[in-house]
Amino acid sequence: MGANPDPTLTDLGFRLASPSPALRPYIQSYWAFSRAAPLRQRHEEYMHPRGGYGLAFNFGGPALLDGEGIGEPIFLDGDTTISRRMGFLGSIEMVGVRFREGGAYPFLGVPLGELRNTTRLLDAVGHTRMPELYHRLYSARTLEMRVQLLDAWLLARLASAKPQDKIIPYSLALLRDAASPHAIPQVTDRLAISQRQLERIYHCHVGMSPKQYASLLRIDSARQALRRGYAMPIGQLAAELGFYDQPHFVREFRAVVGMPPSAYRARSRQGRPEQPN
């Protein structure tokens, strides 16, 4: 979730908070929704994938994902390879953690590839003390108090966690700079490892392959350009981002975002919600 929420997020009482310095290499931010009056109609926000995991604690009414209720009050949020719709209805009270790409593994303790595209955290991870943390967060009625509890819990997890592979932050930075799956051979050359080795490390620490991560970055770059009002032909945007041709770009964009780039641009120009076709 962005650092500059739009008015619809502001209406939901959206706030951001920073983690303690020791956690910042792993955690981008804490976030919270808190609304005094319940929502009478369903409100949906789109979550577009960038490769990072999220952890959410819901103290309000049922949250919805792609129109279906999330039964668990503690759930994984955000690590998918496609855009998802998060829905709100009724009482709104939620707090969460947004991990950086590759940052969740030391805290969750299982290969992240096993958690991809799922919300069922407790079944997969089995942290028996997570419900205790949930009840302590529920009792802490301010965001500042909840941030302190999350900091303490995550720092304790980090102290006893499996270390993050040193290759992860360096390779992620290389892929972000290149923003293209075609750069993976150069990345493996600089790291002096095979592509298969890099894929195994990414499956564990990132939850997807290097190619999938680089592809998500390219689609996100395209989406941001279209939201900012990119006026040139779609084929030119495809070429600027290094796609083989326009049909390939359109297929990949639609597979992630749920609509072709031309429809996404048209909706952005009209100020309409990002509803998939």
C-alpha cells in the first residue's frame, strides 16, 4: 500500500507507521485501517503484486478477497502473481505488516514458495503464539501501542530466526535496476551461481522465481506509466520496457492485472476503479 493514500483510503482511516531500525531491512511499513462508522456498502481496493508478503490482523467485520470472505482473523496478504481485490464491509479495524521482497522468510520460517497465493497463515506456518499476539493487539487500542507490540514480537522472531541468504538483497537490487527477465543470466554471472541455484534460493526466500519477480516489476512499471497518463501507443510502451512484441506485452499485462493495458489506461483517464474485465 502506497505512502500517499488516495481519498478512498483516507475514508477507511488508512495510516502508515515505520518499524524499528533493526527491522527496516525486512519490513517496509506497518499499516492500519480504522473507521468509526461501519461501511453500509462493500468497498474494494486493488492489491497489485510486487513480490512482497503481508501479514494482517483483522479486528473488524469479515474481510473479503476477490468477493469471498476470509474466515481467519490472521491472514497472509499480498504475495500473489495476480492483482487481487480486497473488500471491506461493516466494522473496519485492521492492522498489518508489509514485508519487503525477500523479507518475510526469517519471520515466517517456512519456504515462501509454499505460501504463495494463499491467505491461510496459521495452517501453513503453525505459529502457536500468533493468537496470543492477536489478542494483545486487539487490546491495544492505538496504532502506536500496536506498533510497539509488533516491533517486540518481530524482533524476538528475528533473534531466533533462520538468517536471510546474503544473495537475496543484492540480487533483488540487480533485478530492480534491470527490470527485465532477460537480465537474469547477468545476475547469476555476477553472483557466480547457476540459474538453478538462484531459483531454489528465490523459491525459499522470495516465494517465486527470479523470472516471475522480474516480470512483475515490468508489469508494475507499465501500470504506473499508464496511471501517470502515458500517451504514446501501447506498442511503444512495450518496446520501452523490453517486451518482445506488443501481443506478448498485452498477454502478460492482462494475466497479472486482469485487463489489457488499453483498458487500464482508459479507466485511469476516466478516474474509474481498476475493475478487471
